[in-house]
Amino acid sequence: MVVTPENGRPQKLISGPGTLLVWLYGVMVVGAVSRSVFQIATDFDRAPLAYSLSAAAGVVYGFITYSLVRGGETARRAALVCCAAELVGVLAVGTWTLVEPSAFADSTVWSDYGMEYLFIPVVLPVTALFWLRKARRTQ
């Protein structure tokens, strides 16, 4: 963990635009987790792959949110890896749902690149990756 010389505490990742990222990731946690919990509890047999992918997306969003709030170099690197994995997931699932829509009986958070979520699932990791890279340069 990187400690700033001024106060002996880990560098915060939630200053400036980082605050908006935490807020947006928090909203995505609530959206993805609540959606997947409801779908898994009520209709899992209908689309187990889609609902499981939505649950996994919610877990990833939660971990990124936690890492951003925690701060420090280790958390920044963990968030960077998770954001890259999130982007790969969004692009893979988004492409898969367009190429072979019959593979999914229902949509996921990442279907059609997050169209049901105003494309936030594809824009958010790109923005977070830029912010996290910038945060490293400012240390």
C-alpha cells in the first residue's frame, strides 16, 4: 500500500472524478446484484447462464467499488485488473449476444454491451482504466 508522506495514510482514489466512479459503480452493484438475485431466486431454470453472468458482474462491480474506496497502490492495481477483466467480459458477452442471441434465454447486464443500462457497462471500465492510470502518475 502506498502511503503519502503528508499524512501517513493510503492515497485516496476517490478524489475528483474518482468520486463519480465510486458512485456509478455503486449504482451498478445495486442494479446487477438485485436483478440477478431476483432472477436466480424466481426463474433460474429459464436462463442460468445469463443470470449467473449478471451475478458475476455484480460481484466484479462490488470489488471495484471496494478497491476504489480503500485506496492505496495495491487497491489501485487490483481495481485496474478487475476493470480490464470487466471490459473484456462486457465486450465478449456483448459480442456473443449479438452474434448468437439464441445462446441467452434472457439478457444479462452486459448483453448488447450494456444497452439496457444505457451502455454504462462498456463506458465505465474504460473511464475507470484511464482514471486508475492517471492516479498512478500522480503518486
